[in-house]
Amino acid sequence: MLQRVEATRRALDERGLEGLILIKMENIRYLTGFSGDGGYAVIDRSRTVLVTDGRYREQARGETAEWDITIYERDPLKTLAAYLTGGRPWGLEDTATLAFEKRLSDAIGEAGVVATGSMVEELRAIKGPGEIEAIQAAAACALQAWKSFLPMVQPGVTERQLAAGLDYRMVTAGADRPAFDTIVASGPNASMPHAGITDRELREGDQVIVDFGASKNGYNSDITRTIAVGEPRGRAAEIAGAVRGAWEAAFSRIEPGVPVARLDEAARKHLEAAGLSEHFVHSLGHGIGLEVHEKPSLSRFSVETLEPGMVFTVEPGVYLEEETGARHEEMVLLTEEGPVVLSR
């Protein structure tokens, strides 16, 4: 934790800021170790303070040994204001409401507050060994659940029943909870990348997209599989094969120093050759860790570059409106030697 705090302080000095006010719980957990769902944190050149309420008094003391802990009773802003001293502006995370930002500005006075953008999120993009182990543990829960889930996929079973069954299996495999709302999209519903689960019953010949992940000790996994109920109908098998080819094309480009946009480009070129690129309607992937979606963004519009220690998904997809769809998603760790798939 101390190394993360010092890296944050260096980033603050580079921006000419007195300190940073943290309100995003994932960033607070990253820098303090505190896993509660309510609180604030303050970092300046000499202090690190966690501000939370009485519900978390004991928990905070157990999780944040290197931080000072202050318990507020009614108004956390008044408690925060006591630490916001110095002549330079204070950084404030972009997730703050306008009303909260105004009250802080009034409390600080002339120096004021400035938005820090994704400063801490950029630090979080490079995972340490402990974080990688935590992500692997979350992936293991999801993969163990998947093995026992597959026999459930039969004609007559509903999407809702399948999603509930997979969620249950992830928790019994050791997950704290599903990382997000599990997607089970069958037949024509598979044409929607983020379809909500329905009471539709699976039918022989359906292609089914299952997007699932587990959360364990604050870290997440995210995996997508496309499977068929018997022999797939129409173009389903064709597009599933094209999606797997697009995944391989993107994966083959992964190495340190490569602009992430090139991966997206490689996947789209493969699908373009198959006449399917117009049906790939989202970005190629995203970072994963304390949040399911975090840096880096594997988008054709991104200016980010791959670095060792990044963990991200690669998930090309093709969706034929009102007909069918396919997506394949794996979690990838980039090391100095190259990429390692964490979700197989």
C-alpha cells in the first residue's frame, strides 16, 4: 500500500496539487485496503487519512493499519475540511457530484479543487503480484462453476433458470458474488450484446451467449462463451467460427509496447474478410480488476499502449439482428515475455 501511496503523491506533485480527496470506493480500497462501501480518503504530502462512519470502525482498524482513521458522526464534509489545508489546489475525483464539489471548494477557500480525471485508475492499470493472484482466484471460481453448469444447458430450460444456476454455482465455488448481472442470451436474443435474461426456453438448434464472472476479495473475472444446443441453425456456426478467428487475430498481436488500437484493428480486419465487420458493434475489450471495466480500454479509438502487468479481456463479437449472435471472451495477463490467458 505504501508504494501505491507514494506513486499517488508523485502524480500529485507533477500536477502541482496539495493533495487528493478520494470518494470512489475502488480507489480507496486500492490505496488503503479498506473494503467497506462507505467512506472518503485524504492524501497529501505528509498525511493519509481514511474518513468513514461508525459502522466500519472495527473493520477499518483491521484493514488500514498504515492509515489514520477518523470516524464522522453526521457530516463527513465537515470532518474532511479539517484536513484540507495548504496553499495549492486540492485534487478531487471526477465521480463527485456538483453539490459536493461546491461545498468542498467553499471549505477549502481560495485554493479550491480541481478534477483529477483518472489519475488513480491509471496507476491501477498495472497489477501487482497480489492483484494478479486475486484476479486468478476470481477466474477460478467462474471456471469451476462453468464445468458443473454445462449439463443444465438443455432444451426447455429458461434463460432465467440458467443464469440463476450459474450464479449459484459461482458462489458455491468460493465467489463472494457474481461480478455483474449474468447474461444468458439464446436464439434471436443472442443478437443483442447485453441482452437481459428472459423466460425464453432454449430450443434445439439455438446458439447461446453466456457472459459471466465472479467477484472474490474485491477482484473480478469476466468470461464469455458461445455454445450451441445440438446442431446450430442458419449462420450461427459460421459466425461463431469467425469470432474465434477474430479473437486469435487480436491475441497474436499482444505484446508490450503495442498500441491497444492495433488489437481492435486486427479483429475487425478478420471479420471484414468474412463480411461481418459491420456486425461487431462494441470495442474489443477492457481492463479488469477492482472494477469489471477499467483501464486499459481496448478500443480502436484508444491511445493507450500495452504494458506488462496489465490484465484485460479480449472479446470480439458478431450480432445478426433478430437472428443470432456469438461472442468469445478471455481474460489475458500481459507479462514481459508475452500474454497469458487466465480464463482457460
